[in-house]
Amino acid sequence: MSVNKKKDKRLPLRFTSIVLLCVTIAVAVALRSGGRKTYYTMPEALDKTVIVVDGTELTVQDVAFYIAYQEQQVEKEAYTYNPKDTGEYWRSYTNGTYIRTEAKRAVVQMVVHDEIFYQFAKEEGLTLEEADETYLANAQYDFLSDLGEEGVAALGVSEDVLKKSMEKIALAEKGQQLYAKEHALEYDDYSVGSPAYTQLLEEHDYSVVDENWNRVHFGSITVNH
């Protein structure tokens, strides 16, 4: 997690020696491994905290739906780009960043957005009505059908976990609708990237636990790249 703190730069001699030794070992290990990042496997990663929103810690399991959803969306774009090699699109560089990196960043944005409005929905006591439940059930069925058993297995979570995440999103949508109405704005005015939402975001605390999130191999979980 990125935290800025002032540190005393004066190190006792004995600690300096230890630091130098640790650096030497780290360099040796990096050289032996070719400098490659070690990624988590999904079962291993599920309980790792990756995003914190207003004090609520969200694990890989909590955001597994978003990972799968975003991977599937990018893979569809990749197939249109080059049906013979979808990996080419994933590796492409545009607007100053790689597609894979930008897509992973989008996951964080969606998670933070939905968590904010989900918490608001809970505070307001919002619930899903019968029409909402019907729509949700159809959406869950479609998503799981598209993802397939192999995709669910690759995530390392149960279908129930994914369905629960989609239920949270449905409540978040109701929270967004109510919040927009209370502020005399439209639903889309509080979508990710909109001015109103950007302003709202300043009122909330959120962070990414980089040491864990960087080791989630996004783009190579429910798809093979």
C-alpha cells in the first residue's frame, strides 16, 4: 500500500551492513529468476487484500467477478482486433500505456465506484425489488454461461461468490440512482470518470495494496495470454 511517511535516513552501522547483505541477496535471487515477477495463483491469492475503500478491505475473492468480467470484455475486443492471435491486442501499447495495464486499472476504478455506492445503498436501507431480482438472475445466468466452468475454476471461487458480487453491484446501482436523484443529477452523472463522480471520489478514502495487486496476473486468469 502506498503511504508517504518521513523516515530518519540515519542508519546505525550494524543495520547498514544488514541492509547491504539483504540487497545483495535480493539481487542474486533476481538474477537467478531472470528478474521476473512472481505471480500468485488464484487459490493462493483469494484471501489477499488488494483494495481498501473507506476502511473496507477487499480481497482478490471480493473482486474476482470484476477480474473475470474485464478479462472477458478485453478478450472480445482482442478477438475483433486479431482473431488468430488475441494476445497481440493484450500486448499492444496505446495512449501511453499497455492495454493489459489499462484494463487492470479499470478493474480498480469499477471496484471503488461500486463499493462507494454499495455502502451508500446499505446506509439507506435499499433492497432489490422483484423486478431487480429477475433482472439480476438473468444477468447472473448469462455471465456464468459465457464464463463457463473452466473460467470459474480458473478464478478459484464458487459460482455463489460471483453471484453475490453481482448482487452487490445491483444494490450499488440502486444506490447510484438514489444518490443522483438526491443531487438533482442523472444516473450517468455518477459513472466512473464523470465530473460529478470525480468530485464525489474526493470525499472518500481508497487505496491499492500494490504488493498484492501487482502479483495478480490479470489478463492470464480466465483467458490464456
